[in-house]
Amino acid sequence: MPKKKHLYEVDLMRCFFMFGVVLNHVASTFAAALGNKATPVGRFLVSTHLILHFPRFGFMFITGLVLFLGYWGRPEKQNWPVFWKKRYIGSGIPYLFWNGLFLAFLLLTSGSFSWNKWLTGWLEAISKGSQFLLRLIAGLEAPTAGEITMNGQKLSGLNQQAQVMFQDDRLLPWKTVLGNLLMTRPNWPRTRSSTTPCRSS
């Protein structure tokens, strides 16, 4: 079978999307460190961060395209054990390693390193990632170590300044059915005059 032509355009798009992903994280870090986001600089950083969400999806698409072009029409390369071995060696093991190294760096620089904290944080990071972090910030989960502060105040319980939109229908298990309903309309029930339906003559 003749060798396929190398598509340098795909390489260019991969570089473009990878740069966009890195820039997205940089903008997010600076925006989070900025106290007042109502300033022109704050609005610029937040807008840049939101706009740069698209490279993540583009990077996933172009990665899938590269895999498709590399394996389509090549029965000799369609060996699934070898395929997954390459994925784990090339992506899985570095993901585990750099997560562990970064967490160790954070704990060491904060002076709170212990093997138990490191192992717990590492397992949470690789299994839940940013989803778990968002749950901590929203107050839906309590940290196993350390504390979360909001505007200099220690967060205890639900974060009233955070709003979470779940991907599926969700009820808060510590509230009754009525309590879950009242979260959407905290001023309900209103007076009878404001809730009486209009009648047509």
C-alpha cells in the first residue's frame, strides 16, 4: 500500500489549538488572581478566557482526525492492544506523573506536605479533576485537608456566591422536595392577591 501523504496543515492546526488551550489556562489563572473583575483589564481577561474555550474542542477534534487518518485503511496497524498500549504510554502515564508532581510542588511550597495528603489529593485529581474542584468551591463537598476562602472568608457550607448548573436534573439530598422547589423561588408563596389568576368575562 502506498505511503499516505503527510498533511502539514493538520500539524499547523494541532499547534494552533494546543497554543489556544495553553493561552486559555493562562488567561484563566490571571483572571482568577485579579481581585476586581469589573475593571477593563478584568473584563478583557474574562472575555479572553471565555472566547478561548473553543480550542479545547478543536484540539479534541483534530486529535481524533489524526488518529483516523493514521489508522484508516491500514489493517496492519489496527491492533487494539498495541493501540491502547501506545495511548497509555504516551498520554496516560505522563498524565499521572505530572499531576502527582504538581500536587507535590503545591504541598511543599505551602509547607503542608504529607504522604497521606499527597496520595488523597492525587487520587482525587486523576479521578475527578476540575469537576471535584468546582464542587469544593460551590460547597457541595468539604475538603479533606486545608480550607477554601472566598474574599478572605473561610467557606463553610454552601457558597452563596456560587451558581452551579448541573448537566442533568439534580435535587439537593439534604433538602425536602418543597425545600428544593423553594430554592428557585425564595420569595414564594406570595400574597393571595399576587397569585390569584385573572378571569376572563
